[in-house]
Amino acid sequence: MNSKIDLITRSLPEFQKLQQPGLDTGARPIPLPGADSEGPSFGDTLTQALNGIGEVRDHAGDMTRRFVAGEDVELHQVMAAQQEAGVALDLLVEMRNKLVESYRTLINMQS
């Protein structure tokens, strides 16, 4: 199963060029002093954030289903969960916009 970050990067046309087999972008890792430090990488942090947003959305959907089914769930709990999911989605969209903007800036710097 693909991770959520893979699904997002495949949906963006800017990243599709990078996923072609055999395409060498010329990018090489730059060793930094202290790079062997313990701690999560940026990719791990981003993946964890995306998974957290998915969990918030799933929780909101579950609360809505439980409310509609007549279970012991208050309307204000459902509305709060839906609002939280909406804010999380807005955050995800802004993160995507910043990543695309950064990518385009880097590409323009190379030309």
C-alpha cells in the first residue's frame, strides 16, 4: 500500500517528472556536519503529520456516522470534530502550496 505522501506527490504535476524511471535530476545529497544526529527526518515528520490529518478526518467521519445512527454522541461533538477536520485540511492545502512554491523557486534558480 502506498503512503499518503506518495499519493500526494503523484497527484502534483510538478513531482510527476521526478518519478519517471531512469530520470536523473542531478540532485545529490550534501553531507552536513552533525547529520548523523538522532531525531526524525523531515520526510518522517511530514509523513507523520499527513497520517495525523487522515486520523482526524477519519475520527470526524466516525463521529458523524455514530450521530446519524443514533448512538450517544452529542451534536456539538460532531460539529467540533468536523471543524477540526476542516482546519486540518486547510493546513494540508497550505503545506502543499508552500512545498510547490518552494519547488518552483528552486527550479527557477537553476535556470
